[in-house]
Amino acid sequence: MSETCTHDCSSCGESCSSRTQEQTSFLEPLNPASTVKKVIGIVSGKGGVGKSLVTSMLAVKMRNKGYKTAILDADITGPSIPKAFGLTNQGIGMTKENLMIPATTATGIEVMSANLLLDNDTDPVIWRGPVIAGAVKQFWQEALWQDVDYMFVDMPPGTGDVPLTVFQSLPVNGIVIVTSPQELVSMIVAKAVNMAEKMNIPIIGLVENMSYLECPDCGKKISVFGESHIDQVAEEHGIPVLARIPIKPEIAGAVDEGTVEYVDSPWMEQAAKAIEDL
């Protein structure tokens, strides 16, 4: 037991001798009307690396394989999933049992996000950590998730309240760590890996975003942000590289236009297969 132990295991990620079987009680049950078979977290040690893009592409890829997919946007203060799918803030419907009805994209992906509850999508969410964590639990427990095969949880960067809440409260089957080619990638990945290991969450693999730019004339791959270090980092931690996403203007354009579910993403095949094989 740590000298700074507060004896409140629900707010702690340490695996110490004072933990008991009661740890399983931290999992928040779904409401009886909902069904979610697998929960996949999309994480990173820092912001701006493209977690929401990877979340969107994985949900679309698995949907294209015939699975029912959903996205729980746990990035409460910086939600971007609705924009990527062209969903507007028209409010969330309610069932007679007072369960929130997730928004549905054009191809049938269910989405719960804070931006769908705001009057204006530019309104800031100025909440403290515990309130934000509580909202994530509500999205899980108080929404009607109908026969979902794979739920993808888009998490905020870092190792704070929300990732801790997701790891402890949701039955996470595995995480995908998103990173970029910069030199500090090793530190970023290490933070995410260490947190997952402390929380006993399986790591499915790494996805490198903004990996390269392909010359439209000769096809040469240009390392815009320097040479990638992802292979060395993956070997160091013993986890696979699942995808390398190129820099393509059409991807950014599709996200801005709300048509991300129509982007062809062959580079995500290995990642989708790894998730399918869980």
C-alpha cells in the first residue's frame, strides 16, 4: 500500500495488496434494454494525434464488415465525432423509460456525444473532472445501445479522470493507442502503455496517424514529420503496429464535410482484423 493511499480504490489506478475482489464492483452495468458485446478504447498520451479520426475509421470499417457499431464520445470538453459524421446538435431523443436514444449516422452507426446535447456546437463545456467522468458513465448506462457488436470509446488525451473512469467503469476489451511520427512518440506511447498495464487493460496495438505523404506524381512516401519511430517503440513494448495512416487532403476534407464514413481506408484493414480476432 502506498504511503499516500486514500483507501478509495475507485479513484486509484494502482494494483496494491489492499485491493480485493470488490474491484469488479466498479464496473457500471448497462441498463437491461441495452446490449454491447465488445468495448474498444481509443487512447493517446497527448492531444492532436487523431484519436477521433481513428475512432471514426474503425467504427466505419467494422460497420462495413457487417457488424453493428457505436461510438461513445468520452472527450466531453472537445468532442469532434458528431462533426466528422455530419450530425447536428438537434438534441437526443428519449424513450418512455427515460433512456437517451443515440444519434444514428447515415450508415447506421450509433453515436453519443456531449455536442449532441448542446444548443450550439461551439458552446464550451466548462465542467470539473468528476462531473465529466459522471457524464461518461451516463452515456454508458442511460443510453439505449441496441445490439451493438463493437463500441468504440473516443477518449480525451492523457491519463486523467476520464480514461480512469472508462477503464474502471466500462468492460473494456482492449485499447488502440494512437500516435504520430514525432520524436516524442516513445514517451507518449509509454504513458498510455503504462496506464493500460496498471489497469490490466489489453493493448490491441498501435496506429500511427500522419505517417507519411505520398507524392501524387511519383508515389514516393515523404516523411513530413521526420522518420517514424513506431516500429522501435512497438518492439520495445511488445505490441503490434496495426496501421499507418497517410496525410491525405481528402481525409481532412471528409471530416470537415461530415462524410468520414465514406472515406476509403484500406490502411485500417489490419487494425479491423485485430479487433475482429479479439
